[in-house]
Amino acid sequence: MAEPVGTEQVGDQDPVLQNSPIADEYVEEEYDLHENVRGLSVCFFNDKDYPDGSFVRSGTTVLRCNRGVWIVMGSSDPDNP
């Protein structure tokens, strides 16, 4: 997957800090997660907020903020796309 240039590497979520849920794209649970965060226009990752539509990398996984839920967009590892 081609990720946006300058995508921030955020590491792993720290369970002690504020984090938005992570869902796989096209998975039914995404709907349920959006119900839990209704009205948010940002996602949180380790207490830092990211505007809707932002991309980050957590390890080799690319995530996109979608209305308060991180959506797994794929791998940023060129050897394991």
C-alpha cells in the first residue's frame, strides 16, 4: 500500500493513555465501534489527537482516522504488503 509521505510512526498503543479503537476495514465490528465514538472528528493515539482522515503507522501497519475509529489500511512493509 502506498502510504502518504511523512506518515508518523506512533508505535504501539499504550493502554494507560487515551486511544481510539482500531478496526479492520470492511469488518462488521467497525459499525459498532463508530456507535461508541459517535460525534468525534478526531482519533486518539497515546493521548495525541489526529484529525479525521489522518494516516499514522503503528509498527508496519498503516491506520487511517475515520470519525473516531482507526481503520487498518494495510501494511507499510514493502517486503510483506
